[in-house]
Amino acid sequence: MRRILLTWEIGSNTGHLLRLLPVAERLKEQGHAVLAAVRDIPTAATVFGPTNISFVQAPILAQGRQLRHRQTGYADILLSQGWAENSVLWGLIQGWINLFRMFRPDVIIADFSPTACLAARIAGVRVVWLGNGFELPPATDPLPPFPGFSWATQELAARSERIAVETANTVIQAFNGKKLQALRDLFDPQTCLLATFPELDHYGARPNIRYIGMLRGQPKADSIAWPDEGEHRVFAYLRPDTENVDAILGGLLESGASVVCVAPEFDKERLNKYRSVRITFTTRPVALERLASSAHVCVSYAAEGTVATFLLKGVPQLMSPRLVEGHMTAKRVVELGAGLMVPAGATGQIVATMLDRLCRTSECKTKAIAIADRYRGFDVNAAVDEIVGLVNILTGENGPPSYKSLPSTPVNQKGDDRR
């Protein structure tokens, strides 16, 4: 039996834990001790609770730091998570290392957990990096800026990386560890697994990286039938802060389609004016596979898990992203010809027209079917096999970590904040 720690540090909603769920279940089946350190306890209770996977609160910043500039790349994500402040990063690293000492993991499976991975590097714990293209950027020096945004220049991304590396090295020095030369030193290409497909990689398909395909567990979820009325079937996954959300809801109502809309966190009053015998609203998780097999269009804020689930069934996309990651996903889908983006300032009529176009024409449908055909034999179990196989290899190398006492001196807080 080995001790495996799963970590989730950055990001929101259920996608990260749904990615870890089948891995945790397989490891438990093999007799390993599994613990998850998670960003959000209520989400873990929903996803992991029914499967009896143990979880604890991860050492994180409950509220990310506001930057003085727009995020330009991965380094800015780190700065927002305390990597511009020596004392904050030192405290987070202490939290992770103390957790390591208590659980004594042989291997860590890290889902969007860069600070946990820095702590593991200091403590000498082996790590399997798991994520999509946004969460695991190309390991260049410096790391690249977000593609497709005018403000995200290489110069600004490099400046932020210098700050992140300087802060990290100040903390590493306090633990007598080996300094970073660049952020790419964090990533071991031999243990980085991209849980996506090359076509959906936010930075574009890249060589010399291991793509294992979409990884999404099957939690307990409601099985919902399509409303009887409506010519076409449209699935929608929206949140209150989705860009153009009222226009999208209005467009769903105007479209005349049979709609299942997953709408977590919405007030009932806000949805009341969009209710119809043709629209079923739910705030609970639903069984996506069944709906994806019979949908004509998927509408979302470009959450990659939802996009990929429906693309694998040949369903074209209508996307309205708010965050940078969603914009990068949506741009990839549009470039593939498998979907459309809702324009800024859209009205309900515009959205209804776009839905009608996607339902009635073969333009995007043909491209979506081509992607589905390409991955017709894809099996999530094969992706889980690859992760667990790598874990078993790593646990067989060099024995377990020693967890020797790591001397650490609190860092100087003078001139601490370099955001």
C-alpha cells in the first residue's frame, strides 16, 4: 500500500475534482491510502462524499490578490496566489509541508496546484502534474503569454515571471532548497499529463507532451429527460456571471427549442421570466452523457469539460466566455469550425438566430462530428490507467520520501509586495 495525496489549489466549480474522482477511485480499489487536499470543502463534499474519499482543506489564499495589471500569463496567476509576497508564499509552503509531514505521501497528484508542487520540490516528494493546456502551459523560458490577447505581451509575461521566481527563490532559500532558474523548472515533462485533446489545448497542439484525453468522473447525478415540446434539443450550462447571460436565456426562450438548462447559483426569481414548458431548469448536477448523445447544440461559458463532453458526441457549441481560460477554449473551438461565440452586447434575438443556425445547418455540425469520429474509441479508463501506471512507477523508485526535518527561517517582510 502507498500513500497518495491529491491536490486542488486553483480554480472553481466541480471540474477539477471530477477530473480527480476516477483516479482516486482506482487508487482506492488498488488498496492505496488516498487523501485529497482541496480548495473548496462544499464542492469536495458533493463530489467525493458519496464515494468515501477522504479530504481536507488545502493551504490556499481564500481570496486571491488583486494585481495592478491584467493577467498576461501563468506567472500572473501565481502572483495572484501569493507569489509576489515573500511572507505569504512562505506561509503557504509551510502549510503544505506540514500537511505532507502529517500524511506522509509517497506521491502527489497535483491538479492546478503550483504552490503544492513547489512545496513538494522543497520536501523531495514526487509529483504527477495533471491538468489541461491552460493549467500546464508550454515549458518555455520564460513561459508564454496568453495567446490572442493584445495586452498579454511576452515582455509583460516575462516581467511577472521574474517577480514570481524571485519570490519563490527567497522562500526556497529559507528552506535551504535548490533555487529555480525559471518557472519551467517547476514542471517535469516526464510527469506532466495533459488531460485534454491536442485540438483543445489552449496554447495549440504541442510536441513532446503526453495527452491523455478528457478526464471526467461520473458522480451521482440526476437523469433529466428533454421537454416534449420543441423542434430541436439544446443543452445549456450557465452561471449568473456568464457573459451575456440574460441574452442567452432570452434566446433559449425565443428559439422554440426543447431545452435542459443547468443553472447553479441562480435565484429562482431571476429565472422565472424565462420559464416555459419547453425549458427545464435545474441547479443540480445532471447525467451529461445521455443528454450529449441526443443534443443538437451545447450552450455554455466554455467550461472545457462540458465542451469536450459534447464535442465527443459530435455536438456543435455556442459559447459565451467571461474568463481568459474560457476565451482560449472558445477560440480553439471556433478555429476548429465546431462552434460559435456569442458577440458582446448580443440580444436574445441574436442568440436565437445563432441557435437556429447551429441546429439547421451542417457547417459546425460536420466539424464537430469529425472530432467525435477522431476519438470514437476514446476511453476514460485508459486515461486513468496512464495516471495510475505513472504513480505506480514513481512509488517504485528510490523508496518513500524521508520527510526529514526541513529547517526554515521566516522570510523578511520588508518590501514584500511586488505585485
